[in-house]
Amino acid sequence: MCAIAGIFHYETPKPVDPRRIERMCDALAHRGPDGSGVWTDHGVGLGHRRLSIIDLEGSPQPMHSSDGRAVISFNGEIYNFRELRRELEREGARFQTAGDTEVILAAWQRWGVDCLDRLDGMFAFAIYDLDKRQLFLARDRFGVKPLFMAQLPDGGLAFASELKGVLAHPQMRRRINPHALDAYLTWGYVPDTHSILAGVSKLQAGHFLLLEQGKPMPAQRQWWDISFEQRESGSEADLSARLTHLMREAVHSRMVSDVPLGAFLSGGVDSSSVVALMSEASRDPVRTCSIGFDVADLDESDYAAKIAQRFATAHDARVVDANDFGAAAQLSSIFDEPFADASALPTLRVCQLAREKVTVALSGDGADEAFAGYRRQVFHHNEERVRGLIPGAMRGRVFGGLGAVWPKADWAPRMFRAKATLLALSKNGEEGYANALSVMTGDAREQTYTDAFTRELGGFRAEDEVVAVMRGAPGKSGLDRAQYADLKFWLPGDILTKVDRTSMAVGLEAREPLLDHRLVEFAARLPESQRVRGVTGKYLLKKSMERYLPKEILYRPKQGFVTPIAQWLRGPLAKEARAIAESRVVTQTGWFSPQAVTQLAEQHIAGRRDNSRALWQLLMLDRAFDRLNITN
């Protein structure tokens, strides 16, 4: 696990100052505290920061191929590199190291772009081919590892694992991207289709770029996609056996490490399943860690403790409370772009706790997206059945009318919170699901924006991107399309960004075994009834884990890693909620109405509305605005 950075002059091969690469790498030192390196040639420069996990002393980077004709800077882990190495050796390749980096180089030289299909792992890398004068940038299937890119005024491309690495280049400009800002206010993060800064982009998950000196900048090309169009056959028992085998193989392959290894344990189904399978494969007690909260209704630490006891793990736990609010400034430094998933705070704390004992930690991320574990997916699946029974025009009149008059009751018991469901049913499936994903709806954003900023958006609506993704999904049903949107949009933009930045901030490598691509591809082929059964999501996964986990873990209501921001902003942090309307991002940018922001705070503090997520978004935007020194 490491960081990469580089510069490539694809129009005119100008000399690259190695000190610029060094500055870009220095900005990423937290990702790779164990070593660094820089290599430059005519028109190109590659840099690297290393966190040693495999072949601790033998794989410095940037690394040359055995024939000296290709150079790589690589961030990630390739779990099948030993199998690939044996195959390449049979075809005549020779290796000087014992790690996975040199295997990627040999695979590129043997198979070219097609090498990506053979790599099982998480990665973002840059390979420069000295003979062809080509730069090959690639990112793994799900976007576990990030890669930012920026067009330079002199016709070059700067790239780095994090935005702060790109910003270390002296030619970088810092102007806001208004579409990214609208997307951030919609989702709570800046998706991979945007960057908060104009002129900066991200290499999207499952995509690559192949640049060549003397040729114009090409478009990104997709090398992998997930399809829901086929269905697995067989009995439930047969499907369960195959699923368990795939899960076991995924976990075991990610336990290979030359440094201490452990796991995050929340007490939910996914992390508990990973710990169960790790314990099955390990001779020694698995090291586990968990975070609890000072609000009892949101605290899962007792469940984590029960799993730790069940599998006799070496377990550590801590509690996050409102006093941790001071970490908001630290989070803005970690993420660069504004990031408002409040679970980033406990995720940072659990990474810090894990790093005290281990250098690698396995997580349960990815199962909800792959197996339909989110409540919104289950609701959407059932809502689609209703949509199929009632014509669209009638749905709009009936459910739209009821939704308009039904009171918004965030404070009420769940059975009385019908407004969102009614409004969702009044829309088509794609628009309804985009609305379910959003933090601030289009109407709410419009009320918060100034007229000037609304004109600057020029009609852009962030929801339209998710609608387009769902309509283009290779799937048969509404559930397929919802899961596809989560895997392609939500997962890389929110979940994987959160885990990558918080883990790398403390020099910890996080691995996601439930995102093994063979496992996810199998899940996508499952019949809908094996994903959702009634109101139960992840049906087959839960049935398969009954031999390992108690039913009180498997079938209790899904809670998620939810930070009690709503309670904090009404109580000990109410002063901070009111102060948002006076922040620089509200008073000095011309983007937001101070009166509208004040109303959000007062409604929330009084308990009339739950505006906590919108308030947290604005607060984190203000922190990022200050740190990035954005000009608008």
C-alpha cells in the first residue's frame, strides 16, 4: 500500500524537474512512510511513497522491468501475483524480486492492456513504456485505490493518489467546479465523475488511460464492468455452498502479509462474517477492533464484543463521543475534497486503534452493494412491484398528491415516516432511487442556493447522473439497476474513499475481501429471491453464515456505522450548528443563502426536522474551502 505521483508531457516532451515529483510525493508521505523514490526521463517523471507489506526490503519503486524498457509506480496489492508469476516464468519471464510490483510489469510487457483482466487485487498504477513512449494509467475494478489527474497549462498531465499530491504542482489552479459542488450537496461526497476543482478529474473505477507522446489526450476507457443480465441456477443449498467457498477463498487470499494483520469488527453481518472466516483459517487469535458511540441506540459495540468472544479474538474497543468533533478539521485535511459521510469520524478512530497493533486490516465493505443489504435497495425492490401494478400517470397523481400533503416526520416512529416513500412511488424507478440516495433533494438545494449560483449551474442536476447510470445498467430488474448504481457510483465515491483516506492517513492497509470480483460477479447473477426475501436483504449471504454466526447477529435490523450527528447537533454541538450560517463558505462565496442555512439549523435544533446531514455537509464544505484555498 503506497502512493504514486507523476507528470507526463504528452504534447511536447519537455524535461520534468525531479524536485516537482518529490514535492508531490512529500505531500503523500502519510500513505508511504517506509520509503520513497523518483525517476525521470525525457517528458516523464514517476514518484512513489512506500508502505511495506510484501517483500519488505526487495521491491523499491519506481521499479524497472528486468530488461529496463518499462518503469512502474504502483499503489495496491495483487493477491494472485504468485500464480501470475509462475505463468509468466513458464513463458520465459525472469524476476529479481519476490513481490507483486515486478509481476505487473512483466504482465504488461507480455499482454499489454489485457493484463488488467488477469489482475486480482486493488490497484492504481502508472507504467511508462520507454520504447513506445506511452504512459499507461489504470485503476482496479471497484475503485478501491484512487487516482487524481490534472491538465497542466503547458500541455502536460499531473497525477497522484490524492488531490493534495496534484495540488503540490506549482501550476495547479484552485477554482471551484460548480457541478461538483451540486453533486457534493446531493450525495455528501464528490463522485468519481467530478472533482471539486475545475481542471481536475479522477480515473474512474475499472478504467484506464493510454497516453502517447506527440498525441492528444485520449478519453478514459472502461476495461471491466459488472453485469446482472445472467442468473445462476441450482438449489438454495448449492448456491449457498458456492457462495461460502467464494467467500472463504476471498478472505484467505487477503490474509497474505509479511506484517501484522487484523480486522475491523462492527458486530454487523459483514465484518462478523470476515472475522469468522479469518478465525477458521488462522492458527493464532485474530486481532479485532471496534468503535462504539455515546448514544446507546446507535452503539453496536456489545454485538462486536459477542463476536470477539465467540471466536476468541484479541479484541480492542473504544468509544467516540461529541468531544471528537475537533477531528472535523483533521478530516478535511485527510479527504481534501469535502466529504460529509459522518461515519468517517469513527472510521478514522477504528483505523487509529487498529494501527496500534497491525499494519493490515480486513473489512466487511462491499457486501451491502453486492448482495442488496441496504434498506433503500429492499424498499426499491418492493416499490418497483407497486410501480408495475399502477400506470405511471395515475401513480404520479395518487402518490404525488399524498406525498405533497403528508407531513415530514423525521422525529416519528418509522411506520409513520411515509412521505419519502409516497414521493418515491410518484416518480419512475430511477428517479425514485436517485432521490433515496440523496442527502439534499433538488428542492432543498434550490432553497439553499442563491439565485446567482443556480444560474451558474446552468440546469445541471446531480440526480440525472444516477438516473443515467441506472438506465444504462446491464440488468433485468429495478433491483439490478439499483445495485448497479450503488456499485458504480456510491461504492467508489463514498465507502471506498472513506476507508482509503482514513486508513492511509495512519499508515494502515485496509483490504476488502467481500469485494473480490468473482464473489461480486456471482452475487450479481443470483436470482432476486436469493438477494431480497420479503424485507430481508442479503438473504443468501445470511443463510450461508448461519453455520458461523448467531441469528441475533444475522437477522437483527440493519443499523450501519451511524454516527450520532443528529443528537450532537441538537445538544453539545448546537452552537456549531448555528455558526454554519456565519461561516466563510456561506457568507463570502455567494453560493448559499445565509437565511436558508439559519433556518436549517433552527429547525434541527428545535426538533422539527432532521437536517443534521445537510448541516454536516455545509460544515465539512467550509473546512475544505478553507484548506483548499478555493477561489470562486
